[in-house]
Amino acid sequence: MRILIVDDEPGMHDSYRRSFAPAPADAGTLLAMAAELFGDDAMPSHDAAPGFAPTHCMQGLDAVAAVERALADGDPFPVAFIDVRMPPGIDGKETARRIRALDPEINLVIVTGFSDFSPLEISRAAGPADKIFYIAKPFEVAEVVQTATALGGRWAIDRELAAARARLAEQVVQLEEQGLELAANESRAVHIATHDSLTDAPNRLAFQRALAERVRRPGSFAVAMLDLDRFKLVNDTLGHLAGDELLREMCAILVGTVPNGGLVARLGGDEFGLMFDTPGDEAAVMACERVVHACTGTVKLFGHSVQGGASTGVVVRTCEDSRDVVDLMRRSDLALNDAKRAGRGVVRLFDESMDESIRFRRRVESGLGQAIGRGELALAYQPIVARQGLDVVGFEALLRWHTDEYGPISPATFIPIAEDSNLIHELGDWVLHEALAVLRDWPGQYVSVNFSPRQFRRPNFVGHVVEAVQRAGVEPARLQIEITETAIFDDAERAAETLYRLRQMGFRIALDDFGTGYSSLYNIRKFALDSLKIDRSFIDGMGRERESAAIVHSIIHLGQALGLGVIAEGVETEAQVALLRAAGASHLQGYYFSRPVPAAQARELATRRFSGDEGMVGGRHG
């Protein structure tokens, strides 16, 4: 232990040398006395007294220079013993002040037989007070050794604590930087997911979201679909670059002519969606005619003159209307088809006669109400595999409907119809009870069941699910509840409470189609979730689009940061499997492992617990 001694009397230096000579046989006794005086925490952990390496200075300026050299060498003094009177140089108070200015961590021991300066004066000059100590002359050897040992030990502990605090501060900075990076990635991912890359206009997803928000507010509004006339001709004759430029030009025209407060979105290809407030049908048609007129004319594309034009179909939703977002877009699309059949530059208002599918919808709704009794419904099960060994850990239950009249009907067709009526509760109950009954035959996997927003908002939803698992004799941990972002963000406070209660009872919670909805880092942290399911559209685009790959990696990193599992849906190729496993996705699901299979085959796959070629059922070789 390095010790700095500052005194102008040679005799005092001799006393210090004797004090800091190699430890005598009773060093243990001295350490025990020091521990009693200064506390056990200030003592070194070994049994013997430390060795001392004193540096002797006759004057204060010499001591200041010694401290400066020690700091430069990276070997500072833990303790300095300073005499108060040291003529003809600077006195002990000034010496202490200058040393403290150089080294804030050093412990100063003022050694004097006089009272030239009060302790308060010295503390003001060379504080803080907890690093200044006093010994009166003449001193005892044990007193000096104990003081040096205790203060040296405390100095070492202080340095360790300071280093630990510095490491902790560095880690905090790293975490903050990672948080900012996650937030930036999330912001970029949300923008990419909701905007068209060519025109930077809102895309179909954003348009549907805006419509969903608008239907909740009072007042009439119009939804219009617009197609560009002769667009294919431009692509075929001038090339895709010219076509892209035409899309950008037309998008700018639409934004400039849509009624105030309206929204313009590119839905895909040369199709645009418009939404704007309107007092009625006549005003909506007039507004669309102004838009079509603005699109009609000559446009310059890379030195070529192109005749622009557009056709539009529009539907008006009034306060008394109960049409949902999908139905509004479908009806405006039907009106657009009628406009295109009538020629170019035409605006058509939706008419019930255009909607041949309304009759089909009514027949589907009627048949759906009798599907259970007729035995037309069935569940298919698609395996969910773990990242490490690719063993089957669960199955997603998927509803299928096969009718005598229409054959198999897609869930994308009948689920929205059921959602619009109370049929969704009857279907949901059947799916839940059927899935839980099959689950009893599996050796340990869980079943994942989708619940629609309307089911999730059902009164006493938690009690209903709990009753179902109790009646089936199944542990809650073997049921995963899949919900969409729409289901929980429509009433965030109620949803947060519901999810918390479900998690407390042991159910798994998965957020389905993650990355396509309203999610934010704050919202995800707010809800009790177990896993995020990456929407299959991002998985499909991983190999072709850097944006999709970036979104997938961001979602996986977000899930890891929040301690959530990440399930990748729609995995169809070996390359996707390799990329997702390397990125850290915890679970995989898709045709690469198995198509959805009937209950008997699912039981066989569950028993094998292996998703490789030998154990695959209905997969890429099935």
C-alpha cells in the first residue's frame, strides 16, 4: 500500500519508517483493533497486515509533485499523512488543498501538535469532510498503522464501487441506446407496414385502419375506389419506370383534389382508395367527378406525352348504416367495376343491384347457422415447432366448413359473416370445446385457438374460457388464446385487465398477425402476453424484400427484449427456416413442417413429437 508522508522534521520521518516497517507478530491484534475503530468493512480480507510503501516528502510542494507523478503513472496514493507546519514552504492546509485538487479520492490525515487551523477550515479547503482525518503529535505506532490500514482498505473499496458504478452507467447507456434503436426500428417498421414504397401514400392496411376508425365517429362519409385508365398501355409501351412515374404523378393529383380532410391511399397496382366526409350521395358523386376531371389530361413522362384518366366507384355510409369496413370497400369496388364496364372517366355510385354477392352472403349466413347441426364443421390442426430441436410443442386449431351446396367455403368468407352476427359465439364455443376434447389425447402439447374481437369483448369472457377448460379436464397452460391487435386496442383498459386475469390463471396469450396493426412498444409492454406471431406476409417477403426482413428481425429483437416468444407463421421453405432460426425466432409454423391436418393425424404427429422428414404428417412431402 502506497503511503505519502509530508513533514519537515527528519525525526518524524524516522517515526513513520518504524511505524510502517514489516508487520510484527501481533499484526492480527492490530487489525482487530482497527476493525473495532473503523468497522469490519474497512479492513482487508486477508489475515496479515498489508505491506506499506511510504514516499517521504520534506515540503508541501514536493508532495504535490509526488501526487501528480503518481496519478500520471496510474498508481495513486490511497492515504497521505500531512504535517500542518512546514516552513519555509506552503503549510499543511495549502498542501492538502492542492493535493485534493489533483486527486479527489485520496484520504488526507492531518498530523499536528498545534491548532493553527481548525478542522472546519481545513475541510473547507480540502474537503469533503469524510476524506479528512486528524492525528495529534506525538502519535502511537498502532494509531498510524491502524489509520493507514483502514483508510487504504476503504480507498480500495471506494474505487471498486466507483468502477462498478461506471460499468453500471455504461450498461444503462447501452440499454438506452438499444431502446432508442428498437423505437427507431419500430417506427420504420410501422411506416413500412402502412405505406406504399413507391408513392409513400398510405397502403391498403392503413386505409382499412382509417376506415375502421372513421366508422366509429358520427357523420356521413364516402369510400371511393379509383383505377387509372390506360395504365397497362403505359407499362407495356413505355416500360415500368414510366408506369411508376405515372402512379406518383396521379397520386399527387389525387392528394391535391380530394375534399379537405380526405385520405388517399394506394391499394395496389393502379388502384387507389379515397375516403372523405360528405353530406350525401350527390355531393360524393360531385367530389369524385372533380377528382376524375383532375386526372384527365396530358402527363409528361420522360419526354413522352401520355393521356391520363381514371374511373371511380363510390359508396356513402350514413349514420344509420351498419356496413363494416370490408363491406364498404367491397361495395365501392363493385361500383368501380360497373364504372369500368361503362367506359373511361366514369363515376358510379353503388347500387344494390350491383351486389350479386349480397344474396350469396345471406345464403352463407343462413347455412352457417345450421352447419353445426349438420356436422359440416371440422377442425384442422397445424403444428407449431420449437426453434432448437424442431419438435412439435403445440397445434393451432383452424376451422373448416364444407357444404353440400357450395363445397368447401374459405374461413376468410364465412368468419367475417359470423362476426357480423351472434353466430360467431356459437361457432367459437364449438371450436373451443372440440379443440379441448382433442387435446386430451396429446402427450403434452398445447392447442392454440383463435378468438375474434367480438368473442373477446363478450361479457364474462374469462369465466367462459375457464369453465370450458374445467369441463374438459385440461390444464389452462395447455390452451393458448390467440387474439388480434384489433381485439385488444378497441378497449385497451378492459383488454389489459382481461389478459392479466387470463395470465394469472395460467393461460398462454399470443398476439396474432403482429406487425400489421396498431402495435407500439408501449402497448405491447402494457398487455400480459406470452408470444408474438409474425404475420405470414412478412415471412413470405423475407427472401425478396429487405424491408420485410428488417421488420422480421425487429419483431424478433423486440420480443427478446420484452421476454416474449416469437412465432413465425407461413414458413414454407428451408431457407426461411434457416433465416428465422438464426434470427432467434422461438417457434415456427407453416407448410414446410406440415399443412393443417385432421385430428387423427395431429395425434400421430403429437405422439412422435418430431417435425423432421420421418415424422412429418401432411408437410412438404405429404
